[in-house]
Amino acid sequence: MDKNNGTFGIIIGGIVAVVAAIFIFSGGELGGKKTVESDRDLPPVQETNKR
């Protein structure tokens, strides 16, 4: 029984390692790479009136 649990752990660990490697090599973005091409890609900035 203990031998089966060790094999299961090795398989799960291998799957986690492969998924982590894919995540790292893809640039850390799961939904695609986000790039900023111009100021329009940035969120709006709230302006304050300084006197």
C-alpha cells in the first residue's frame, strides 16, 4: 500500500512540475501575454488639483 502512495505522489509531483514549467516559460501569463503598446492600453489615472 505504501508503494502505491509513493508512485501516486511521484506522478502528481511530475504533473505539477510540468505545469509550473509551462507557466514560467509562457511568461507567467495564463491568458496570454499582456503587452502595453500605447497609453490607451493603460488604465485611466485620477487627477488631483494641486494648488
